[in-house]
Amino acid sequence: RGLPPHERGIYLKAGTGAGDPDDTSGRVYIMDTSMFPFHQAEVYHQFHDDMTEKYGAAYNAIGAELLRAGRIHHTGCPHDST
């Protein structure tokens, strides 16, 4: 499956997450779910194109696939049915 993360230049750096972090490409934040429980966003907010960038049909189809598989659920938001 390729090189391990550290051999691809991927490292885990501890941080507190305080303040307003810049939106740096290639950065992933890992949250402690015991302190910050998961709350699913509305389905219509997920897997859609950006206002200025198109991600493609394969990306846009992920939401429907996850709904069918039961991995995400409608939240009750009126826009979720669209």
C-alpha cells in the first residue's frame, strides 16, 4: 500500500487548537471525540462543489452512497431532502 506516513513526509504534531487557525492546504485536524463529540452536518452541506471550485461527479456522489449504506443520516433539516 505504499510508503508509511512518516516516509511520505506526514507527521502528527500535537496542538491545542486555540484561536483561528489559517486554512492551510494539506493540514488535517484530529479532534478528541471524548471532549468534542461528533455532530453530523446536514446532508446537503456535505459532498458538494465549492462556490468557486468543482470537485467532480465522483466526489458529489459520495453523499448518496453514504446515505444508502446508512453511514450518514438525514438530520431533520428542511434542506436535507433536496
